[in-house]
Amino acid sequence: MIPRIRTIAAFALVLVAGCAAAEKPPVQMKPLVLKEQASSVAKSADGYVVNWAGVLVNSNPWHFGEHVVATIVGRDAKGAEVARTDQPLDAVPPGGDLPFTGQMPASGKPAKVTIEYRSTQWRQAARVPSSLLPFPITRSQTVKQKNGSYLVTGEVDNPYVLPAGSLVVTALLRDQAGKLVAGASTFVDDVRAGKPPRFILTVEGPPATAKVAMTDVVARTWGSTGRPYEELALGGAQPVHTVKPTTAPFAYDKGRQMPPGESKP
């Protein structure tokens, strides 16, 4: 006969082993990737102005990248720092990207501008990522101005039932090869489905040698977390089909099986 103490100990050992096997290994998050970046320098009344644009990519399909901060540094031809700023960025959606733009003054003329990021915090999306729908952009136009800047206009719609309090609209200018050359952003407020507001923004300071051939325009919720995006998704999307059918309904469904005792019409 096996002593009771040894039996209890063996049972506890099996239970602990089972729990350990049931524990899932920690999720290894892939870091954000700065896929693209572009910058330009323009003369101003007080010195110089640095304009930049970048695209951060999040390859994690179920997590938001939140509380991200970009650091932009400008250095002159001798390597001396003439401009620096920290730019808090909006949340990067799961399996998506984040275009961002900015501007800062410089005490001297930068010969090189670098963009880095830090302080990424990961949070699993509270909604299925497929419910995070893009905001449709319509009637987009890009017109070059006499001073070399580009005027970008259009309308942004809301695919959700709930109104979006405020959205960021970012325009990225690209050359014929698709290379990013410049960008700018603006805000639109109270975006309701079926009533798209118009946006107007100016992309300043693209390189003189750049030949703009296309423009990508993207709208998104703004803020360091993905909560505003998830709240819109939680309220539901607008139905795709809203027009009632014009044909008469069938007398009966030919494909259904009649329950016992029911006769044909």
C-alpha cells in the first residue's frame, strides 16, 4: 500500500506540471520599423525651418504601439547639432502603419536630419483588428503653388456609426518611383458618416529637385493610445447596403425544408 503522504505529494506534482504546461509563453513583440523618412530645409526670417515626414510600421497583428515618441535631430556640415525636438506620436494600429509629419526651427542650416523613435508600449487591441476600418478619402487634389509648395485638398468620411470628434489628415508626396519626398498634416473635427468635411493643407519645402507624381492621403484618430479608434469600432460600422430591394418578395423560400405537417402553398 502506498502511504497517503506520498500519494498527495505525487498528485500535487502532477497538478503543478499541468499548470506549467498550460501557461502560454510570453508574446515576443516585434519592434516598430521606420520604413520611410524624408526631410527638407527652408530659409526663414529667423534662420532655418526643418520639415520632415516619416512612416512607422507595426508588424504585430494584435497590438497597438502606444506612447511612441520620435526624436528629430538636425546637424550642420561639421556635425554640430543645430536643431532637436521630441515629437509625441499617435498610436500605431495593429498590423498597420503611422504616417507622421512635423516642423521645427533651426539655429543653423542642417546638412543632415535624422529621425529616431523610443518609448513604445504595447497593448493588445480590445477589438478584432479587422473592425478598425480606414477613413475614406474622396475628391483629393494636389496642386503645385508658385512658391514651390503643394496645396492638398479633399474630403474625409467616417465609416462608423458614432461621430469622430477629431481626425488627423496626413498627405505624403511621392515621386514617380514611389519614394517619399515630403508631407504635412492637419485636423478635421466632428466627422459624421455621410457628411464628409473638407480638409485643406499645405506641404511646404519639398526639395527643388523632387518631381511629385502622386499623393497618399490618410486620416486617423489622434492620441497616444488606440482608445478613440476602438471606441468608434465598438459603436459599429455603417451598413454597406442601405437601399431596400425593389423586387417583390418570394411567395415562399424554395430552398427551405418544410417541417412535418406543413403543406405547400
